[in-house]
Amino acid sequence: MSKSDEAYKYLKRKIITGEFQPMMDVSEDEIQKALNISRTPVREALQRLKADDLILIYPQKGTVVAPVTVKLIKDVYSVRKLIEPYLCQCVIETLQDFSVFLNLREKLEHVPDLCNPQARTDFISVDAELHWTLLKYCSNPILISTMSKTFDHSDRFRCLSSDPIKDKSIQEHIRIIDAILSNDVKSAKQAALKHVCHSEKNTLYKFSLDPNINVPSQLAAQRKHMTEPSF
């Protein structure tokens, strides 16, 4: 792995997991010290993150983690609603060995108490694994590139805003997997779309409530028009 790749993965992980919060300053000097690398690979990594819309670079001023906006949330979920049902169809039509989905189902069935921080982290990891597994069996490189960026943002939303007490996505994921294992394209696509729609509504609602997440004020203004999602 190149130094640039190392810096890119290091920073992206911190942004997606929420360790680097929206609008937080990103210091090139601190990254250099943390990774013991020179300035050039750090700047190359920052340019890649800018292209991913995960940071904002202000010439001669500094770099900050990109904010989460209403438009960004809606844009990400618009893409997911269009593409994820199709990914389920691709898997059913091309995959012959479904053991990977049996393993994912097993993990989801045995997720412990989500209020436990480590259990919550493990579940988010399994959640991401399912979505990335769906993408793995797609043969369209343009779609793969688009969805890789989309899933990065979606994973970030999840880490910043998910509610362990009210999260109902485990059963939604199991329904998607069961439809795939049954070779039921129609049910898989319907389950995927329903899951993404619920996730979008829940994400918008949670971001409108959390004062610790630095998001534009239009979310708070929209709160009066929003109701807590019911599943």
C-alpha cells in the first residue's frame, strides 16, 4: 500500500465512523505525525477525499470535514432507491453459491443487545457488509464506482445518527436475504426498496434532532414538518 493510500484509508475511516465530525478541522501536520509520512501523500489523499465529497478544501485557509446536508442525504438515498433493488436482482440472476448470504443471515440473527457499544459497532459492520456484498456481484464498473461513493456516505450517516433502541433494520436485512435465498427477484427488490425508504426517513429525522451533529439549520427548520418514523 502506498503512503497516499494509507493516508486516504486512515482519514476516510475516521470521517465515516464519525471520529472526525462534520466541519471539524483537518490538520495536515497532525496527519503527517500520526502516520509518520511526508506532506505530499497527505495532500494527495485529501484531494481524493475532496473528490469523494467527504472534505472541503479552502485554499490558503484550511480543510474541514464536509457537513451533512439535507440535499446530501436525499441525493444519497435517491441513488440507493434506484440501484439497490437492481443489485438484488443481479445477485439472484448471477450468483450460484449463496453461502455468503447464509453467513450474513447467521450474523444478523445473533446480533446481541444493540445498546452495547461494541455490539452496535459490530452490527453496523455487518450492515455495511451486506450492502457491499450486493455490490460485489455487479459487473457494471460505472455503477460500482457510483455505489462505492454512495455507500461511503450512507455508512457515515449510519455511524453519526443511528438509534440502537429504535433500529428495526435487522429484520429488514433478513427479509432481503431470505428473498435472495429464495430466488425471488420481486420480493428482494421490494424488500430492498422498503428498507432504503425507511432508512432515509429515519436518517433525516435523527439528523434533525441531534444538536451534537453540525448540520445546516434547514434540518431544524424542517423538523416541525417531520414525524418520528414508525416501522
